[in-house]
Amino acid sequence: MTETEALAGIAAVAREHLAIADGIAPEARLVEDLGLDSLRLLTLAAEVENRFRIRLEPEDEAAIETVGDLVRTVVRKVEAAGRGGAEPG
């Protein structure tokens, strides 16, 4: 999976589940720029997990501040799942 594909999928989740049509750029900050509160962050995380069939661990979520951080995490998790092995903690 490429970062472009991951970004497109995340943008689709944002449109469908969070009513965010604009501002889904890698440099956009989830809280400050997109205005996501804790409930909307949880919704985003759950829907991203469903869409990409991955599991975001608490340490993953803690390190995600921007859309780009989320994109890179998704790509890493999808690639790890594709190799059939668990990703190192």
C-alpha cells in the first residue's frame, strides 16, 4: 500500500464518518486543524481500523498528531499484516 492510497482511504473515512470534506492533507493536525475532539478521534481510529483491517495500539495512537502520521502508521500496519507477522511493539 502506498501513502497516496492510505491518504485517500483516510480522506474517505473522514468524509463518510466525520463530515470532513476539506483539509485532509498530510500536514493537517487532527485536533488543531481538523477540530477533532476525543469522541471524533476515537471514531476516526475505529473506522480506519475497519477500513484497512488493522489494529491501532495505544502507543500508535499516542504518536499520531497529523494526518501524515496516521498515513505512515496505516502503511506500516498494512505492510506488517501483509507479511503475515505481527509488527514489533
